[in-house]
Amino acid sequence: MTQPASEAQQGGPAPAAKAPPAGGADAAGGPPGRGAGGRRPAGLRFDARNLSLLGVLAALVLVGGVTRPDEFLALSNLQLVLTQASVIGVVTVGATFVITSGGIDLSVGAIVALASVWATTLATQSYGFLGIAFTAVVVGLGCGLVNGVLIAYGRMVPFIATLAMLASARGLALQLTDGKTQVVSVSSVLRLGSRDSYILGVPPLVLVFAGVTVAGWLVLNRTTFGRRTVAVGGNPEAARLAGIDVRRQRLYLYLLSGLCCGIAAFLLVVLSGSGQNTNGNLYELDSIAAAIIGGTLLSGGRGTIVGSVLGVLVFTTITNIFALNNLQTDVQQIAKGVIIVAAVLVQRRSARPGEV
């Protein structure tokens, strides 16, 4: 049994029946059936993508420093950029798992809005800090559960199921608020968003974002759950034959996405001190775009948390630079669109046959 394994590692022929490994993915997080001969180039491509994103981020910092040196490089502005990136960043971590599995979630922005609204009703605020945090997370998990059941067991197309959730969650959020802003009166929540709560100059929201990022990276790259996620995205049928319960895995992934939306909703409540039915507007597009430019394959089978986080930072920095230079929002959207198209074209050029 050991000799055929060594031949596969050296790039030699191997029986087709042994193509899908038991774990459903190789050590590099690639789709099932990849030998060691494909692992090193994949790893090099991941590093190249991350380095290129770091280069883009450095160039943006240079542009901001040149155009608005006093404002952009101020510590308060850098803290603001990281804080704003924290909310959409947490959503993007969950979206990265879903996209890696070959799915899509168009409802993340609406779920954030619904969770933030439900968590800031007068009834919820009467339970204090824990009541608001608990409600936001539970609402996110509930929406994720509905998405997961419809997709995994109802056999609905993810695009349709999450589009229905988008419309329903937005409508329910509007109904709960009657179009009004719900102001938070819980002092402990408001205090968490003030500068007095910064730890060594780092906002608490950024620390939460960092914790979610580290946890997401560990789960995707160092656990069986992560390997199964990659396997399902790479080849669902091969994953099923390898013993993976594909439907249950997809249910868990949409639950994870809902959990991240609930956490993001709470962070948004802390940041804005209110709940609105317009919260999370276009988060679905921003999270998908950040994951794509970070190197996550839209068709599934490959995902990177580090790349997704760098993508979030790139978009947030662009928004900040445009705001400081009083440039129009439409120009900002055009710039984002160009970056997304460029990133997808780079993916197509660097992908192996059949990946894109």
C-alpha cells in the first residue's frame, strides 16, 4: 500500500479509483485528488496573490499619504479604517467558507440588517449588553439555518434561496423599525465603541475581527471541517463517495455564515449606536468581491482567509482615500469594479485547467 502512495506523490500514474483521498483535500487545501506534484505550485500561487494584494495595499497607503498626509496617516484615521473593515471583514470570513464550498450567500447584508434591528428593539435592550449580543447572534444563526435547510435538504439553488432570504430579511427589518432608526441606550454597548475602551490603541472591534480571522484560518486550514469544505467545493460527488455527508456540511456552512453575520451586526450596533433596516447595504457584493480578489475560487474548491481579509482592507482603504479626497461615490464604485475584473482575469490566467 505504501508503494502506490509514493508513486502518486512523485507525480506517477495512479489508479482512478484512488483519486479522491479520504480527507477530501490535499495538505494545501486544494480540491480532492491533487497529488504532491500539484501542491507546491498551488502554495506558490497563494503566496503570490497575497504578496500582490500587500503590494496594492502598500500602493494605496502611499497614495493616501501623498494626497492627504495629515489626515490619512493620522492614528485616528488608521483606527477608523480598521474599525470599518472589521464589520464587513467578519461577514467576509463566513462568506469565504460558503464560496469555497461552491455556494453563494446573497443574504448576508439583509441578515446583518435584521439582526441589528432585532437586537436594538426596546424589549431586547431591556436585557442589557448580553441581551443585545445574544439576540444578534441568534437571529444570524436562525437565518443561516433557514438558508442551510433550504439549500441542503430542500435542494434549492443557493442563488435563489439566499435571494429569497435577502428579500424576506430586508422586509422584516423594515417592518420591525417602521422605517425609523432605533437608538441604543445601553451604556455598556455605547462605551465599547468609544475611545476609552481601546486596548493599547486598538479598538475592541478590531480585536474581535482579528479573533474571527484567526479562528476562520485555523478551521479552514487545520481541521477536518475545513478539508471537507474544500472537498465539497472541489467535487461534491467525490466528497460523497469519500464518506462526507455533503448535505450536512452545507448546512453547517450556512450556519457559520449566519453566525458571522450575527457577530457583524453586533459590531455594527456598537459602531453606530443604533439599528437600522438599511444596515449592511451591499455587504453581499463587498464580501464576495473581497473573497474573490483574495484568491477564493468562485466555482469552489479553493479558499483563503488571509487573502479575503487583505481584500477587505484594500476596499476599505480605497473608500477612505476617496472620502478624504472628496471624490464622488460613483468613481469609487468604478475603481472597485476594475479591481474585481482584474482579479478574476488574474485567477483565470493562473488557474489549472478546469478550475475556472
